Amino acid sequence: ILGRLRKIDKCGPYSMFIKLLHIWSDRKSPEEIADKVKRFFWYYSVNRHKQTVSTPSYHAEQYSPDDNRFDLRPFLIDPRFSWARQKIDGVLAKMKTDGKLSTMSID
């Protein structure tokens, strides 16, 4: 689901975290979801450069690990995602003080 949210829904760390809060809220705590999203994007950014040198593969599905021929996204990415991490941590802090999440109040 993480790869599909990133590739098909074009989610970054913050938007993926917000979507997963609604999808996984009954199964995982917000801290677990935040940790999973942060780890996913850490490994994605650390390994992104490998997609530029891999050989093309058959596209059987819209989501595939193959690099698109005209993909203009940067392949050297800062793995810290500091802005998104701060936003996610801010939402977690707000949830702790309020006791629940109201997505309408999130910037």
C-alpha cells in the first residue's frame, strides 16, 4: 500500500501519513504509522538512485519498480525529509494534546 500511495496517488511523506491515519487507525497507533512512513521514505530516498541504472522491465501494472524513461524526478534525494518529518511530528503532538485527530484542522 505504501508503494501504491507514493506512485499512483503521488503522495509524499506528509500526505501519505494523513491518508494512512484514516486507513490504518483501527489497526495501528499514530506513532507506528508515522514510524512506518518515515522508514519507507528513508529507504526510498537512499535507494532511489538505483532506479536510474536498472534495466527496463515489463509493465504489467501501473505501479512497478521500473524507472520510467522520461521520469524527471530527482534521483539524489535528501533522506531526512526534514519539513515532512516536522509536519508529521506536529500532527502527532497535536493528537496527544487533543486526544484525537481532526483532519479539518490540519494545515
